[in-house]
Amino acid sequence: MHAHLAALLALRLIASATADSADPLSTRADLPSLVARALEQNPDLAADREHVRAADLKAKAAGGFPDLSLRYQLWNAPLERPYEAEMHMFGLQQEFPAYGVRGARERAGEAEARTVEHLERARELDVVSQLHKAYSDLLRVDHERQIREEHVRIAGRIAELARANYQSGRVSQQDVLRAGVELSRLKADFASLDQARASAAALVNALVGRPMDAPLGALSELPAPPEPPQPSALEDRVEARPEISSIDSSIARSQADLDAAHQSGRWPGLMVGVDYMFSPMSMASQHGWSAMVSMTLPWLNPRHGEEVAAAERTVSADRRTRDAALVTARFQLRDALARYRAARETFTLLERDLLPQAKQSYEAAETAFASNQGDALGLLDSERSLLQVRIDRERALAQMHSGWADVERAIGNPSISQEH
């Protein structure tokens, strides 16, 4: 029994390893490859593509004719002997909507399909933006771990130096204890980093349609985001966002509905039919045919005027919705640019000023402590300051990438960075 379970486990491990080796993301996971995989296999995007196909098929059917009707009539049949009816009629009947209504309905269906298509494009941009942020967060966690591992080694050297100085009587036992506490504190931070990386990796896998615990290969550094452009240089591009295009399609659909309402109230609908008549009791002729044409009188029905008024209000509401969405989109752009500028300025300050100063402070404190001219408290404080500045730099860099992803999303273009 145990041997059987062991064999099953071995086969599962082999199958898992084979699947991992066949997935290139298990070897190398750069952002362009992840984006390509997400656009292909993200389950939400797959569902949206099916909705687009369904909407396209509905659009083709929207302008079709009503169903052809088959009818049968029985004339003047005695109640006691219904089979002795004077006439049996078999006919076909077709309804023809008012002139221009079918074309308007077809345009409305096509506009509805484009609305769904633009919303699917908006979902794609959301997925790409989320993936960009998750990837930059994953890089940040990896960099933070590398930094903390370096500082564990630094703290280890400080602890060894403190013990050596204590044995030679240069420092007190308290300095040795402080160095040991700092080393333990640094090691304790790895648990939270492991949890953060697992969460970020699970989100990346979910966005690209992979199992949550699927391994991700070596990450690639992200290119530095560009200089922040002025809002005025990008505001015109906000109108190209798929959300705005979706509202434009909704306006086109509402306008087509308005045209259909106008045509229904202006032109009559027709009904055309043809019948075959069989008169079994007739002595002259048992076979005959008849035709019929009827039309509606829309001018006598006030309902059409109300439908036109309602359709006009819908068009007006859609246009106001577009104006409101445009205002919101422009605000989102300015807000994203402001946050991006703030993150970029913070990163520049840390990179240019604070990081060199923290390094110099630590090196000076280390030299002083090694030569018995300083204490462990000052050295540990400078080490903590250097660690915090390095971590703050990585977090500012991640915030900068996240802010730029928001800028790209605000204008509906995930590749704007290639243009600047």
C-alpha cells in the first residue's frame, strides 16, 4: 500500500516537473511575456471575448425580418360534423416592418456589439495595469530581500567586531548584546517578505491564467519610466480611452433606436399573405386561392410620439454621460500624473542625496568603531539608516512604476512609455 502511494506521488511529481519545464514562464518571467500570456489566457478576458462574439452574432440578426407564419383556417363547419366544412384554408403570412426600421435596428445591433468590444478592451487595459503593478511589487520584494540579506551579513560583521572588541576590553557587553539583537531583528523580517512575495506571485499567476502556486522564473528589471509629461500633452488622448469609445457606441445605438422610433411613427408596417383554399362541398370548383395585404396606421397611435420622445431623452442622457466620463477621465489622468511625479521626486531624492549620505555615514561609523573611536550604538544606528534608505528607494521605485502604470491606464495606452 505504501509502495503504491509512493509510486503515485512520484508520478505526480514527474508530471508536475514536466509541465513546469514546458512552461517558459517557469524559466524566465519578463513583463512582456507575462502580458502576452495574460492577453491570451486570462479567464476574464476569455469570457469577454465570448461576449464580443455573441454581440456580433446578435448584430447580424438584429435587422432580420420577423418569422414567416403558417396558418390554417376552417370555414363554416357544422358543429356535429366538422369534417364537412365548406372550406379549408392553408396560407403563408409575412410581416414587413415600417420602411427604415430594419436598417435602424441593424445599426443599433452593430453599435451594441462595438460597445461590448470596447468594454473588453478596457478590461484588457485593467489586466495589463494590474500585471505591471504586481510585477513591480514582485521585483521590489526580491530587491528588499537581497538588501536585507546584505544587511544580515553586515550585522554579522558588526556582531563579530563587537565580540572581538569586547574580548580585548574596548567595548562593553551591552554593545555585543545590541549587535546580536539587531542581527535577530533583521532575520525576523524575512517571514513577512516571504509572505509578500507569495501574494505577489499568486496575483501574477492569476492574471496570466496559471495555477496560483506555479513557479515563476527569473525576473527582468523594468526599464526606467520616462520623464513625466505635462497633462495638456496627454489630455487629448483621453478621448481614445475604450470607456469613452464605449459610450460613443452607446450614443450611436441610442441614435439608431431613435431613428427606428421615427420610422415606426412615420411609415406603416405591412402584412402580406397568400392562401390556398379547398372547398370539398363545392360543386363548381373545389380549389382556389386568395391573397391579403394589410397595413398599420401609426399616425392614429399616440404611442409612437411617446417612444420618439423617450428615445430622444436617451440620446441626450448618453451624451451627458460621455461628458461626465470625460471629466472623470481627465481627473484620473491628472491625479495619476501627480502621484507619479511625487514618487519620481522621492526616488530622485533618495537616489541622489540620501543614499550616498547614508553610505558615508555608515562607513564613517564602521571605521570609527573598528578603531575603538565609536560605540556599537552609533554604528547600528547608521546601519539601520542605510537599510531604511535602501528599502525606501526600492519602494519609491515600485511606486514610480505603479504610478506610471496608472498614467498609461488613464489614457488607455499601456505602451506609452515606448513613445517618450
